[in-house]
Amino acid sequence: MEVFPLEYPGIWLDGLDQKQSHRVQSLLHVCESHVADAAVGLALFTEARSRGRVPVSGVPTSYTFRLPFIHAHTVLYALDGIAKALGALQQEPGVPEGIAAALEEFERRLPGVKPVRDSSHHTEDRARGLGRNLKPLDLQPITTGAIFAPGGGVLVLNSLENDDLCFTGSDGAYHRVPINAASVRAAQEAVQRVLDAFTWKGPTRSVP
């Protein structure tokens, strides 16, 4: 399993009142937990993909087939959770400007997280051809190694294309999130950038 460590520059936040310090520390812990979830999910996804269709002992093949999807979603939701936690930190008064920059860079590197996450949570709407506010989807062209639909009209739900988790988004376009070490590293680096943006007291510590 690949490990994605984080280093806290200190033990206690400096320059924040007690209540805000508690809120910020709690959000930072949420980010730390999501990085861990993404790392574990990636390891399990990689293992499940390498196993292929070989059934787990006592489990139907159709269940075994679902394992890579389950672990891919673990990674997806962890990445989305990090984006949400960073967004909440950004709204805290007086926090360093580096937080906004870290979130912006994370979203630039993984633009598919939000649309894929939204569709994964609203498959009941996408399956009916509905997008945001239950408006009919305008399905956009798709031309990939797996799908050739230059004229559009193809709805994709919960597809794995190589190691990419893919969904049709609420905009009718085809979106993907790579389930790989680079994606988890983007999350790790964003969280580390946020940790480094704050002023700390006490000795450094690393996790895990």
C-alpha cells in the first residue's frame, strides 16, 4: 500500500481564538481522515482490479465484479470530502490566503470530482435522463477508447474506463475521475499546503 503522509508544522494553532481554533482543527482532522480513506480505498481498488473476475471465496461472481466500483467510490467520496472541507476552511474569517489557492489548485487538477460525485449521488435522476433541477439532459458527444458517440445521445452511469470512474454529468457531458496515486497525491498536497499556511506552536508531527 502506498502511504500519503501529512506533516503538521506544530501541535497547536497560533493566532486564533479558542472557538475558531477548535473549528479549524476539526476541519483539518476531517481532511486528514479523507486522505487516509483515499489511500486505503486506492489500495483496495488496485487489489480488486488485479483480481479481475476471480470470485472471492463464498461470494457470487456478480458481487466480486462490484468490488472495484465500491472502492473507486470510496476514493471519489474522500476526494470530494476534502474539497468540501477546504471550502469550509476558506470561509473561516481571517484564515490564510493560501487556503483558497490550495483549493483552486486541487479543483484544477481534479475537475471531474464534483460532477462525478454529483451524478453518483443522483443516479436515480441520471438514469431517467435528468440533470440539475430535474431538467432533461442534453447528452454531449463522447469519443474515448471505450465509447464512440460523436453525435452524443449516450448516457454513462458508473463506468470504469481503465482506472477512471466515469459518469454523465448534470450538464450532459462525460466526466471522469482517475482512481490512481496521482489523484490521491493531489489531495495530499492540497491538505499539506493548507497545513503549512497556518501558524503553529509546538513540535512537528507526521501522520500516519
